[in-house]
Amino acid sequence: MPGFCASLGLTFSFAAVVLLVFGQVSQINSDLIPRHLRIVSIDTSGLGVAVASAARAATGGIQIANVSDIYATTGVGEDYFVKATGASPHTGLYKGYEWGLWSYCTTQGDLGDKRSYCYTRSIHPTFQPAQVLLQDVDTQYADLLRQVLPNNVFTADAYLGEWTKAASYLIMAGSLCAALTAIVGFFARRGAFVLATLLNLAAFVGLFAGSIIWTVIVARARSAINDATAEGTDVGITLEYGNALWIMWAATVLSLASVVPLAFACCTGRSGTERTERIKAYAPPSEVLVVAPKQLQ
């Protein structure tokens, strides 16, 4: 029974690690798998109408002949580039923005289409959508975009950045603990199971805290922007949860599920000394050399 519980706990832990790997690689580059995994996505396809409406309402403002003027002219998958830290090319907005834990990418197509650019992977990850949009839009439309974006959670870059950075670090710490759990648990000793259980608890706490922060942040930003209007016109930005966020939650549940069987294994399993003594008790007796007495002469 202890062996079965240990195996079950390790299976759950290993499955959590596999899911965490997929969650960590989301949006780090333009490869097939990373670009189909995301924590949060933003569709700006309707933003041009709102900016054009704001331009018409502004006295002496810039008139936009075509709502597509604020978007980059590249097609899907054309002119892919890596955007370095602090770079602000102002080449125009992109239709889709997709954030992972450590980076974000853009596309002129639908979710998962070929990338237009990806942000340089960073050890300081943040989710700051308003800042990203203002960096991309042409400078002549920047003020109009600021007027359109609602002055609330969506534009609170410091708030969003600090909380999502902390959440990503918590998920990273939880991922490392989950990986160590899967490694340590293979040493079939009571002490190893105790350490694996403690590491697994730490993994669950880190993953749960990080996932709940990301979920709350995305929920608040989503409610702030999806129904927002400017001058009576819908802002035209749609923010949605990504599949990588649900992958993180699945890994969190698996991490919690592995705690009980690992704890049972460490409480009922035998230590290394007890196992050795048990083996000795059932070992066959050593051979006894019998010397026949000399025959009487």
C-alpha cells in the first residue's frame, strides 16, 4: 500500500511538471507550440473605430481618413522581428496581443497565427497592455489612443505590472518545487517521502498564489475594457483568458492531489534501516560447514 501511494503521488507530481513546462513556454517565441499557448489575449480589431470617433470629436484633432491607419501594414507572419527591451518602433498597432508568463507576442491574424513580433524574454515579466499599445501606435495617434483607453484598471500599468510580476515569480518557485518533488520522490525512503511532501506543499502554495493573482488581474482588466466606451463608441478592445492559465490551474490541482498519497507513504512506509532489518530477518541462514567425525580406528 505505501508503494502504491508513493507511485500515485509521484505520477500526479510528474504530470503537474509536464503541464508547467507547457505553461512556461507560452509566447516565448514564434514556434508552433508557444504561439498557441497564452495566459491572456487582447484583440484590438475594433480599436480603430473608437480612435477615429475620438478624432472627429476632438476640436482641431487629427482626422483619420481610414480606421486602418493606426494599424501596422504588415500581413500575417510578414516581417517578423524581436522587440528589444525599451524599443518603441511606433510602426502601428497589431490586431492580436498574446501574453505568456515571460513574454508576449503580436499577430495581424487570429489567435495562434504566425507572429508579427515577440518581446525579448525577460526575467522581469509584466502585463502592461496600455503601455504596449502606446509603444506600438504611431506617435501622431498616441494622444487620441490615450483619450480612448479608459482611466481605470486597464491603464494602471504600475498596478498590473507589479502584481503580475510577483505572480509569475510565485509560479516559477512553485514549478521548481514541483520538479524537485518528482526527483526526490524516486528515492524510496521515508525521509525522501517526507521531503517530497514538504516540497509538494510548497509547490502547491506557490502555484495557487500565482494562479489566483493572474486570474484576478485578468478578470479585473477584462471587466474594465470589454464593455468600455469612448464618446459613446465601444473602445473595440476584447480581452480574454488564455489556455495557459487553465493549464496552470490544472497543474495546481495535480500538485494538491499528490500531497495526500505522498504524506501517506511517508507516514506508513519503512525507513531504510527498518527495510534492511526486515531483509535480514527473512534472509536464508548462512551455510554451516559440517565436518564429519573421524571414523574410529
